[in-house]
Amino acid sequence: MTKTIQTVGVCGAAGTMGAGIAIVAARAGFRTIAFDKSPEGLSRAAQNTAAFFDKSVQRGKMDTRMRDQILARLSATSEIDALSDCDLVIEAVFEDIGVKKQLLAELDAVCSPETIFASNTSTLSITEIASGSTRPERVVGMHFCLPAQLMKLVEMTPGILTDPGVFATAWNWTEQSGQRPVRTQDKPGFILNALLVPFNNDAIRAVEAGVASADDIDRAIKVALGYKMGPLELIDLIGLDTQIRLCEAFYPTTLDPRASAPPLLRRMVAAGLLGRKSGRGFFEYENSAMFGA
Ligand SMILES: NC(=O)c1ccc[n+]([C@@H]2O[C@H](COP(=O)([O-])OP(=O)(O)OC[C@H]3O[C@@H](n4cnc5c(N)ncnc54)[C@H](O)[C@@H]3O)[C@@H](O)[C@H]2O)c1
């Protein structure tokens, strides 16, 4: 029997994704423990989180009492032992198979045999990550989208050894948290990135070939297909360096030439044009903040 999830641990909670996932869990009513090896990063994330909920109050999405209750459910730590009574631990640490497997091994030593482990990996195999644990049947993929506190989609992936009951419990938790899960296979890029990485590269190659300006390419896609954001604006949001990393993860496994990094992308990154976070990518930005409200 799997017990109900009450306490959630988030590993890498000072990072871009982990901070947002911790917000999702605490906002949905779960006691949430934000764990990161960087204490400075955790205090920066705590300030951003408080500012996020202050903005939610200003926009009339919640009152101050609700904000205070959410923040009271959220604690931060750099000690992995603090995750000992978590029912679910979601990891969003560096996208490095060695780091993730090592973390799972450490969590094995700390958490109860009932604990469910979820990985937010974008490109790595859930089955391979699970091999870092002595309990691979309790490991699932739970891929949130950036920014997690605003985006509802979660791609959920069983590894080869994942227990169906564990997967169902993790799925239910995702729904209880107000997110919208979809089930995918353990394949590079799951659904979203497998489709988006080649498509976004096509848009970059169109700029490079002089088909049209970045602005006109994005406008054509938005007007014709009803997308809220064009592919080039989206690459600016996720980061041009991140797009290269995604290409480098996908191309060797898929050998799809559309998944290989376009030369223009590499030149722009070499020039420091990383997108929104550096103030300039395919477009220019005055405000690089993306924490949202
Ligand atoms: N950034 C995105 O757009 C995005 C979207 C979806 C999924 N992801 C996935 O989420 C994960 C995190 O990505 P990110 O962009 O948030 O990374 P990030 O570099 O912003 O954050 C990673 C955090 O993990 C912490 N960390 C690293 N090793 C740790 C360890 N052993 N124990 C505790 N903390 C540790 C770091 O201090 C850092 O705060 C990756 O698996 C990535 O593929 C990223």
C-alpha cells in the first residue's frame, strides 16, 4: 500500500526549475522542504518566492492570509537529512547523469522505503537515473515546464522498472497540485522537446538562410497557427545556450540532422547573446526577469 503524499522534498530548489516546483507544491497545500547544496542560492530563491506571492496578492489572486499560510508550509535546507520524512522527493539538480544518480543513492540512505522519487530531467533516461537507486521501482519522470509556477503541463514517464502503483500515486499528486499531466515514454525529449527542438532549429536556420526576419518568422507562426509565442521568442526565453545543450543531448541519440545545433545558434552564444537572460538574443529585452506572478 502506498501512503498518501503529505510532505514533498524538492532537490535543487535554488535553481530555475526547483524554485518553481517548490512553489507549486507549497501552493497546493503540501508541506514542502526546499533542499539545495547552495545556501546562498536558497536565500535568493526564498526572496524571489516571497516576491512572487506578494505579486499574486497585489494582482488579487490571493489574500495575505493565504500567502502567509503557503510560505509557512515552505522551509529551506542544505542538509539532505531534512528530507527523511518526505513522501515524494522531486529532483531538479544539474542535468548530469552522475549528479542525479549520486543524489538518488544519497536519498536512499535518508528516506523511507515508501518514498517516491521523481526526476525533472529534460533529456536523460528515467530508467538510467533510476539505476542510481536501490529502489528503481519507486522512481518516475516528472518533467515540469519553465516557469514551473506558471506552466501547467507535466510530462510523466515511467522507467522500465517503475511500479505502476507508484506511477499512479505520482500522477494523482500532480493532478492534486493543479498541474496537467500527460504520459510519455522514456525517450529523449519526451513529447514537447522531441517536437520543439527540431522545430526551433528550423526557425533559426530560416533566419540564417535569410528567409525572413526573426520578427516576421515569429509573426507568421503566431498568426497562422495561433501560438502565443513564436519559436525565436521561445528560444530567447529558454536561453540560446540551453537550446545548444538540448541539441547536444538529442542529436547523438536521434541522429536527426534537424536536432543538430545550427551554426548561427553557436555564433550567437559565442557572442554572449543568450536571449532574455543576457538582454539580447533574436530580440532585445530591457527586463530580463521571468519569475512571473
Ligand atoms: N531550465 C529549464 O528550462 C528546464 C525545464 C525543464 C526541466 N529542466 C530540468 O530541470 C533540472 C534543473 O535544471 P535548472 O535549469 O533548474 O538548473 P539550475 O542550474 O538552474 O539549478 C540546479 C540547482 O541544483 C543544485 N544542485 C546541483 N547538484 C545538487 C545536489 N547534488 N544536491 C542539491 N542541490 C544540487 C544547484 O545548486 C542549483 O541550484 C535539469 O534536470 C533540467 O534538465 C530544466
